[in-house]
Amino acid sequence: MKNPKPEMTEWGTPYFLAWTTTPWTLPSNTALCVGPKIDYVAVQTYNGYTGEKMTVVLAKALLYTHFNKKAEGLALEDYKPGDKLIPFKIVGEYKGPDLAGMEYEQLIPWVKPVDVDNEGNWASATKASV
């Protein structure tokens, strides 16, 4: 994640948790949209596979879809890789516009629909031959 909020950088690597109904489009996904009226949260936790610290941003309505409610309130410091309950802690709440300007790392970065210059200006990456 580029340009995260300060509270997203205090605990491991920050990530967005996003979901798609069309996984076959993942190679060409170059942007992530957030809803202007949707509530989002930043959550400090651990990667359940690697045990590494991380902070994730996801829709607040999906918090207990991704995190076990039984782990709410467990001390982050007490976690040991392999524990069945992975502790988590909400450290920020936002509306979609609060996340504007943040960027994510494209899953498959070789697909680029636009070029971006050093000042952040966009130009078409496809050059038409005349």
C-alpha cells in the first residue's frame, strides 16, 4: 500500500482486503474503488499463514466475516504462530472518501492501461499508429 494513514503503518505491513465476483479480471485490475457512504476500518492483526504482523483495511460490515469474534479483545502481543484464534484490534474508522489518494500494489503489475509520469499525470499507455 502506498500513502497509508499513519495508524496503518504502526503494526506490520498495511494491506487492503478486497473482494471480486470476477476473479478472471484480476490480471487487468489496476484500480480499487471505495464507496463514498461505506464504512471502512483499519485492523491490526497477524497473517494467519506466516504469523507476520499486518494492518488491513476492509469494509466494516465484513469485519466478522474475516475475523473471529471470539478473538476480539485478545492481546496482540500474546499471539503465537499456530494459535487458532488470531487477535485483532480496530485502530481507525473511515468513510470511502477518507481513503482517497491511497494506492495498492497491483496483483499482476505487467498490465498497465496508463502511464504515469513523475508528477502523477496519466497518459494512455497504448500508442496508436497513424
